[in-house]
Amino acid sequence: LSIRDIFGKYLLNGEHRVAWPGEYKIGGAKFYYSRPYNEPETLTCDGPLTEDLVLEILVQDKNPGISYEYALPIDQHEKLTTRRSDMYSWSISVTACSEPCAG
């Protein structure tokens, strides 16, 4: 897993560097990064974010899939049946490897 800003600057992992597990201040919030030896990586954040971020996933072996969840704040004066006007976007971009790997 890696995080970068919308301008391409890597803030966690990326550019052939792997960060140590721990707490990182990214996008105005604390992120907790875990990279156990025999389990999938995890990245958690309680938010809120103050800037747009891009999450990238590098798959070098069998893709175990992605599990995620998020929550939106609810205004105390807002009825639960009212639709929020906030906009969120998700996109997927698949690229070929930039370097040949073990055949």
C-alpha cells in the first residue's frame, strides 16, 4: 500500500521505499500502518482528511483483494432520510510493470 498526494508526491511507501509500521501524519490526519510478516498490510485512519489523497496498491504475487470501509459524519440537525450532497470519487487505474520481474 502507498499513499500519495494528487500531485504525485509519495507520503507513505512508493518510489522503491517501504515505510516502517507505525503512525504517520498524512493529509491532516493520523494514519496507522501495519505490515505483519504473514498477514496483509493494513492502513487505518479516523480522519477527517484535509486534502485529497491517492491510495495505490502494488501487487507482486497473488492479489488477496481489498477490504475497506469508511464513514461519513452526520450533522445532528440533518434527518437520516436526507441525502448528503457531498461528492466522493473512486477510480481504478491498472498499469503494466515498469521493470521486468523474474521472467
